[in-house]
Amino acid sequence: FARLAGRHKGVLNITASLVRRATEACPEVAKYLTELGYQHMLLGDLQKAEQYFHQAVAKDETDVRALYGIIHCRVQEGNLDD
């Protein structure tokens, strides 16, 4: 539903809450952390989004969506040095 929310913060807060619960239930699943990072990116919280993307990569270094998420956050922040 997050992709259909049109960046509506109320909807995104609800979907992020659901993904956070899924992450707590299955902390070993990197895809949940990637999704949580994506949703925080949509909410405009780039620092928190990048943290979740890094956590996802730490659990699964082949998670390309998490790597793209890190790059996307850095581009939006204007941090292109790393």
C-alpha cells in the first residue's frame, strides 16, 4: 500500500508501522528492513532510511534494492563523495 499512498504521511506511517512489526517478528529478513528504509525515504527521513538500508545490507549483502536505497538517499542528500 505504501506505493499507492502518494506520499500521504498518514498512510505511510501506518504501513511503516506494519513493516516495523514484521521486522520485529522476523529480524533476520533483510527485505523487511529494505522496505522500512524505502518507506522512511518516502516520509522524507533520509537518515533513518539510510540506516535501515545499511542494516539490510549487513544481513544480506546481495540485497540490491537496499544498495540502491543507500545510493538514492545519498543522491537526495547531495552526498556524492562516498
